[in-house]
Amino acid sequence: MNFFQHTLPGVFENNRLTAVNGALWTIKIEVMFYLVVPMFVLLFRKFGRLWVLVLTYCASVFYAEIMTTMAERSGSQLYAELGRQLPGQLSYFMSGASLYYFLPLFERRIRYFLTVSVAVFVTNHFFPLPILVPFALAVAVIFFSLFLYVGNFGKYGDFSYGAYILHCPLIQLLIHFGWFSYDPWLFLASAILITATGAIAMWHLVEKRFLFRSSHYIAATAEAGG
């Protein structure tokens, strides 16, 4: 229920976005995704994957659009917040599940998928296409994760969680103190540099210390050192 209260008294009240850490809302969504996996596996086995994937995807988009419309008509942002909760986010999860189950097809037709994905993003900039955007985003994410191999970067550590958990409050602090407000590009560069530094420090000082010896990160680091 954190979407009812993003802020703390006196913290970032003068910023455009007043949330202390606006990224945290995604944690509960991810956990809820994990919780519904067994239910969807049962549905896939009983009714078939494709039908359940398509119907759930469409129902999710439809729900989110209804909430958005109600927010615009009533002026209440509560509907917009509800639209960003489940089941409004299930379209993204179903997109990833679709690419997982039909990965061989995706790999064989990757150029077509990418072309459609880019076309959706460009068109959506001028004419909203809410029914297609979640799937187009999933295509882009899976492409970058599977086909743009950057080597065994895991030997240096996993800085993704540190970047996720730190970037929003660090950006809020930069805005609060007015650092580089005169130069957007310098602000962006400083935000990236500070976030990266914090994520690396968080990995080495906190996260890595709690890993099991069987973790693949420990193994990768040992191989790199050997």
C-alpha cells in the first residue's frame, strides 16, 4: 500500500517529485509477480499458454486504460495509482513470459520483432499505442540481455540492485541542493557518476559480504583472480 504515501514530512517537499525513493514501488510488484507464477502455470496447463498469455495481457492493458480514463475524468490521481498496481502491470510480465515460452521463434525472427518494437516506440510518441507498448518494451529488453553480450562482467560484481535502490534519492538530493541545475547534461553525468560510485561501494561493502560461497559471483571473481 506504499502508493498511498510516498513522502516524509519536510523531505524533498520543494522538489517537483516529492517521493523520497520513487523506485521502491516496483519491489512489491515484482514479489506479487513471483507469487502468481504457480497460478499461471496451472492455467497454462489447463487452457493452453497462448490463450492465457494473450487474454491476460489484453485484460491488464484494458484495466490500466480504464484507470487512466477515470483519473482524467474525475481528477483523482488515486485511479492513476491503482492503474499502476496489479493487474495493470501484468501486461509487462506476460510479455516476458511470452518471449520465454516462444524464445526459439523470437531468435529466428529477431529482426522482425525489433523492427516492430522500434516502430511502436516511434509511433507511440505521436499516437498512443498502449496495447502494444508493453510487448515492444519486452522485446527491446530481451534483445539487449541476450544478444548484446558484453563478456563476463559478473566477475566485477552485480551493481544493478545498488543502482536501483540508490539512484532516486541521490537524484533528489542533487535537485534539492540545486547542483548543476544550470546544465542538464552536467547534472545527468554527475547523477550517473555518483550513482555508479554508490552502487559499486554498496556491492563491495554490503551485498557481497552476505553471498553464499556457492554464488556464481564468488566463483566468477575467483576465476578472474586465478
